[in-house]
Amino acid sequence: MIAIFCAFFTLLTCVSGVTVVTQSPLITVNKGQTATLNCNLGTVTDSSARWYKQTPGGVPQYVLRFYHGWSSVEYGSGFSAPKFTSTHSSQSDYSLIISNVNVADSAVYYCHTWDSSVRGFCTSEDVTCITVVFGQGTKLNVIDFPLAPPVLTLLPPSTEALKESKATLVCLAEDISVALVHVSWTVNGRSVTDGVWSSAPEKQQDKTFKMSSYLTIDSSDWIDNVDFSCEVSVGSEFTKKSISNSQCY
């Protein structure tokens, strides 16, 4: 089911003309507090918002569904009020609210909706083929201990790699306090997502986590002394490292 879920997400975010569902990438709250996860349905204004919970390595769980014209929330198995509820501030802005959070609530929460404007692409036998649109997911960290900024090492491309048209930068993050983090790359101060791939955090014997993120670049940009930066965030704690050709010599 995980493979189906991921394939569905990948397909739907690449279809031209489909609305873009946006979510906050990372939220960190203390145990016992209330977490509010926001979701914007883009151009969709007459559809409900559904939420799914996925723990690392786990199967997505249907949490709830809410529509701005409803007086109550529809819940998935194992989820109910008052811990889980939903509100809306407009016909396209919805929130998933989790009260009295505990560590077990830590997960990635995906928001999705239906985009009826592309229904014509679907066959009559399968009208949901490309009409379900997922957001990128909000990582929720629930903590009961102080957070520390991760330790970053930003590695330049190898000399051999620079002989090709493309090369790779590696951002190694260690001593991460929690399993869910947000990684961002910038090129000359401009945020980039193309060419970025990040591994899942791996738990270490000391109960911290480590992970790596990779940015594929044009070798010419490295030679031209472009500035590259990697930032890894854990709640309000973050570490940022920058690198350029001139800094390596």
C-alpha cells in the first residue's frame, strides 16, 4: 500500500493543470500542546479536505475528512474528537487540529482534495485516475525533551565528477534529535527543489539520527564560483552551511 500511495502522490503532482495543494513542511510542538496543521487547496474551492497520517515505514492511515459546508467532521477508524478535529478559514483553507499531542502523534500528515477540473482526463471506469491531489505533507514532531541544532557537513563535488556536465553536493546531517526534519537548499540565495534528493533519517545507537541530502548541479556553476547552501531544521533549531569553489582552495 505504501508503494501505491507514493506512486499516486508522484503521478498527481506531475499532471499539468492540476491544482497545487500546499502545506507547511515542518511543525514541532511540545508534548501536551495543540498542533495546528494548515492546508491550502489551491484553485479548488468546492471540495473537501482529507487528511492521512503516515509514520516512518508505516502504512498511511485515514484520519478525517471535512468540507466547509458541513456541520461535523467525518473520521477514519481509530480517530475521533476531541483529540482530532478540523476547521476552515475559507473554501480552500483548512486545518487539522490535534489536541493534547503525544510522541505517538509524530508523523507526516498528508492533505488531499479532488480536482474536478481534470475529470475529463479519466476513463468512465476509473474517474479517480488523476483527480486526487496530495500536498507535500507536513512533518509533525512532538517532543518531550530539549532540541539541539543538527551538525552539518557540506561536501564539495569530486574532481572526477566535475569532468562531467553534472556533479553532486552532499549535505550530511548528524546528531539530529528527532526523526522528522526539513531540508532546504539555496543557490546564490535562491531556494531550489529540482535536483534535490534526501535520505530517510537513520537512528543511531545514541538515539540520535543522521541523514544525507544531495543536490545535483551543473559543473559549470561550481567552476563559476556559485554559492550553495544546505539548511536542516528541527523545530526552531536549525543549522546552515554554505560552500563554493573559492572556499575549497
